[in-house]
Amino acid sequence: MRSNWYFSVVCLLLFFSGIQAQTSITGRIFSAKDSSFVQGASIYFDGTSIGTSSGPNGHFALNLKDHITSDIIISSVGYKSIALQVDSQHKAVRFSVYLKESEESLPTVFLEDDPWSRKKKLAYFKQEFLGAGSAAKSCKILNEDQLELTYSPSSKKLRVYSNEPLIVQNDYLAYKLQYDLLEFEAVYSASEIAVEVYYAGTSFFQDQEKLRKKHLKAREMSYAGSSLHFMRSLKNEELLHNQFQLYSDDRELFIKDVFELKEFPNYTQVLPLVNNIRIRFRQHYWSFLKLESSFIIDDYGNFAPPRALTFGGDMSARRVSTMLPLDYPSN
């Protein structure tokens, strides 16, 4: 679940050349305050395990094999995070970025009492953010003390934010996840059942040291039937082969009835021919898809823009505890 978000970049220099066979991305990270080097900054492609950190002289280097539409995220404690769009069709990209110091955000002031305890709000947040079941029980937010949680009884909304990226230890999938929570809202009924949930943020995955067969199996199960699995199958025109079926009411449809696919060197453009469809996976799991406009799918199965379509049902119900990086399976 993502939304458009904006950052202030003090200085950005881009240089392109055509020397190498893959995209080489290098650069340096500076402090905007005094132009000193920023060491230990995280540089990663949003939603992937493709990332690194800056060295003592602020330098970093990344190599990218395939074309990806995700933004590069640059974050460091004490500084405002930034998002950059990099054209990975170029063979070499080099840039310099100056980070502004962050100012601690103040919570929104509500002129009403908050009847929920922190323990209760935290439990509801974890349920909607991490999910439910054995996967969620195997996840732990290591810095949950950074969370600010507020419940408004008049609007029945739970709002959550954090001044620092959340660090989630996922022992179910054997990932350590850095999640920069940009927005979280959940609307509850009178009986305290979540009827509407929205959250947005950027994410970076790192493999845990002990990766066992049970983790690989859990990753395979999480991938099967996911929106990432669906997008890759659509791009490669392998929906039926991968056990996805499309429906309008009770009538089964074929890809050509729903989508017009146009192939380009580094992505596929998808033009919807209908507005709403239902998706069945392996005969049992149902999702629905609302198609707002055309979109593209890159080599990783990432689609853009994110607001071009909306998932519901099984694909929408999946949460952070079963979320995989866009570059799964990582080489």
C-alpha cells in the first residue's frame, strides 16, 4: 500500500554514460548543513532487497541487472528521507545528494479525550499492519517505542506515525525489514472492527543470517497468489499456467478480454478493457481488481502508478508479515 510522497532535495546531480552492460549507480551523500559526509545512510530501491549504505566518505555503489520502476530511497537517522526517480535504462548513473536535518514531527492535537490505552492501540495497529495468524506472531517491531498512536472517538479513526523507520524482525520469512511508515489510518465500527485500513510507506528487506528450508517454504507460500505473483504472470501472459482465473460476474474471461498488453524493451504497458474483475487462484482464493487507468509492469513485476488499480479480497488482506521484496527470489 503506497501513496505519492514528496521530499526536499537540496542538490541533485545526474550523469549518464553507456559503458557497462548493467546499470551502475554510484554517488555521495552529504549533510546540507555543513557539506560533511554522511556515513551509514541507507540507499535502497523501495520494496526490494537491493540496497547498500554509505561509507566514511559518503560514497555508495549499487549494480542493477534489470529495469525497475521503484524509487531510490535515501534515509539516515537525524535527516529527512528523500526519494529519487532513476532511469535504470542508462548504463551508469552518478549523483550527489545533500540531506536536510529532520525536525521531529509533533502529533496532531485533538480537542477530545483519547479513551484507548497505548496497549490497546498498539495491539490494533499490529493486527492491521503485521496481519494475523502464525506469520504475524513470528514478527516483532524492534523499535515500537517510536510509534505515536492516537484514537479519535468522534471519527473512530486510529492514526499512527513514527519519526524513525520501523525495524521489523520477521522470523517467519527470515527478513529484517526497514519500513518508513508515512501514513497509517484505520476506521473502526461501533463494535471496534476495522472497516477501512490504509497505510503507506517505503520498505527495504535484508536476509537474516540463518535462512533455513522452512523459511524458503514460507516465502514460496507467501508468494503464491500474491499481487506480485499476479503481476508477473500477467506480464508474461501466464495467468492460466500459474492458476489464476479471471471473472466478470460468473463468466470466465481470458487475458485478451480484460487487458491489452504492449511490449516495450524494459516494461509492459497494460491497457484495461474493463473496470472490474474477480480473480480466483487455485480454485479457492478470491480477490477483486478495480482498474482505474493504464499502468506499466517492469522486469520485477512492480506496477506503476500504484493508484491505477485497487486490489481487494485475498490479495488485499495480506499484510507486512507475508510481504516479499520485489526482487524475490533474490539472486
